[in-house]
Amino acid sequence: MGKLIVCDHPLIQHKLSILRDIKTGAKDFRELVTEITMLMGYEVTRDMPLEEIEIETPMGKAKAHSISGKKVGIVPILRAGLGMVDGFLNLIPAAKVGHIGMYRDPETFNPVSYYCKMPDDVASRQIIIVDPMLATGGSACDAIAELKSMGVNSIKLANLISAPEGIKKVQEEHPDVDIYVAAVDECLNEHKYIIPGLGDAGDRLFGTK
């Protein structure tokens, strides 16, 4: 079973409270998403392997460490996932970015895929799928399945706010994927929105309705 890691650092929780507030406008919302993503990024990348190297400092030779292993790929689920990309790129500037486009069918609430574009070497990368909300888990599961069909075997999922229903679905369908969240909320309502949540993350990021 994949791990569920709740990133409960005080700064994350403080910023998350402001993010949820209905009075927070689009500009501040976007900035907060980037800031929270960066703070979560330290936890998401904690298990990156290191190799010992030798460098030259102004005072002489020194043993140091450099990240080794697979290169990283960031894959936002469009469109709300775009808000989390810069937070990770600020930490890992060399990461490549793929995109998966999905929208929710208003009647069935199921995800409908409409776009997928990945780096040519996606199968050899450690992939971090990003989406602010993990609600039903449908989009996340479909995105994970799409990447696995391309040969990707190292995937993590990063969300800001999650519902127990979505966590359960991802863990059941993809037990090899670790999930990183900033909060686990109460439940989904009849329209499959997270309660208390923060509303529609895409609309709040981009000022749409």
C-alpha cells in the first residue's frame, strides 16, 4: 500500500488557512499555491538519492553530495494543476514538465481526458503528478494509469487538499504510488466537491467561474 504523507508543517497549515478563505483573491491565491507547493516539495523530495562527490572550495578540496538517480518530471493535471508547477520548478529547475488535460463530466462526475503531452524520456523519470484537489480520485487514477502505460514506474502524487474518498480510490487502484497532501478534509458533497475544501481551485487560480 502506498504511503499517505500529510505535510503538517506550521507554515503550510497557516498558508492553507488563507488559501481556503473566500476573501482571498486570485493573485494571492496563486502566490499561496506556489508557496505551499514549495514547502511541500521538501517532503516530496526527501527520499531523493545522493552520491558523494568532490568539489573545490576557496579553502581546498571537500567531500560533498549531489542528487543522483532518476531525473524528475512534473505532470500537472490541467488546468488547476498548473498552479503547482512553479513551486516545484523553483526547487528543481531542471525538471521537465508534461501535461495531462482532463475535465469533469457534469452529469457523471467522471474525468474525461482531452490532452496528453509528455517529455520523450518520461519513462526514465521520477514523475510527480500535481493537482490542488484530490476529490473522487478519478482524475488522479486516470493520470497515473496513463503514465504507467508509457512505461513510467516511479510516480508520486502531490495535492493540497484531499478527501478520504479520493485517497482510498488511489490507494486501491495504485498501491505503489505515495500520496502527499497538506490536508485531509471531511468528505465529498453530492456534487463531488471537497467539504470544507476551498471551492473550485481552477476558478480561484485564474479568476473564472
